[in-house]
Amino acid sequence: MKIIGLTASPRAAGNTVTLVTKMLEDAASKGAETKQMDLAKLDIKPCKGCNYCKSHEDCVQKDDFAKVISEMKSADGIILGSPVYFFDITAQEKTFVDRLYSCVDAQFKSRIPSGKKIAFIYSQNTPNRAAFEQNLAKYDQVAGMLGFQNVGKFVSVGDVKANPVEIEGAVALEKKLFDTL
Ligand SMILES: Cc1cc2nc3c(=O)[nH]c(=O)nc-3n(C[C@H](O)[C@H](O)[C@H](O)COP(=O)(O)O)c2cc1C
């Protein structure tokens, strides 16, 4: 069983990376093969909107996006983590999400093998964990379009390193993901 964790925070040791690292550590301790990729550090250019991917199997742009998709295709479970920036995901994650357009064909059929499970991690400062629920629901739709089964989301609040409740919340979601695989 393979679980990959993708993070989209510019802060390499921030809350999102901390939570996803803990989740992958727990999965690895139970025998899963894990891989962590930092979307904020990879070379992933914005979608050109050229529609090349609607008459070809992949994206016209040859950058690190292909590496992430290759890992995704071989994974059983995916954890996608982003801080909340202005009530939404970061630009780094949105850039990645837009490029996922190349993973659906002209009939909007997913090119990613079906049956994969996905779990979302969000980090924010607003104490109300549900504050941005409506905005973040879009990414549940993206997952659905790609044929992923959505296991759920955990929204952390504040500095997670100082707060075991946040770590426990994220690891509980990973356990839920793990148990479906
Ligand atoms: C540009 C920017 C915009 C932000 N917008 C929000 C916001 O809309 N709501 C919120 O609760 N926190 C917001 N925050 C706080 C971050 O979501 C929070 O610090 C988060 O834990 C950062 O995650 P990271 O440590 O993984 O980078 C914002 C931070 C930045 C830098």
C-alpha cells in the first residue's frame, strides 16, 4: 500500500508540512510505503489553457507536474495539504489543481486509475474550523471529477507544533484513510 502526501505551503517547516509529515510517519509505522512531495518547491507552471491535453494524453508543459502525477498514479492514498490563504487554498496548490485539467480527457473522463482515496489537510488561523467550508468544498468536487474517493478533511488551527490536539486530528484522518486501503 502506498500513500503520498502533497503539501502546498511556502513554509517548508510550517503547520501543513508538520501535519502531513506526522500522518505519513504514522502510515509508514504501520507498513505503508510513503512519499512526501512539496508542491511549493517543485517547478509546476500555471495551466496555459491550450487544450493540448484534450487531444493528447498529457500536458504540453514538461515540468515537475508529471513527476507528481506519476506518484499519484502509483499511490493508493493521497493526502493533499494547504494553508488557507485569503479564505482559500494557496496559489501553489491552485496552480497544481489547474494542471489537473490535463488528467481528464475531452469527455471529462479521468485519466487517473479509479479507486484511489484522498484526504485533505488545511491549516488556518481562524478558530472556527468550518469558517471556509464553502470555499474549500470546491476541491472535494475536483477530487470527485478525478475519480477519487474522498475520505474527508481536517482543518487545523494555529501553531500545530504547540498543540497535540491538531496533530491528533490530522493523524486520526490518516488512520481513517489507511483503514479504507
Ligand atoms: C497570505 C496569507 C493569507 C492568509 N489568509 C488566511 C485566512 O484567510 N484565514 C485564516 O484563518 N488564516 C489565514 N492565514 C494564516 C495561515 O493560514 C496560517 O498561518 C497557516 O497555519 C499557515 O500554514 P503553514 O504554516 O503550513 O504555511 C493567512 C496567511 C497568509 C500568509
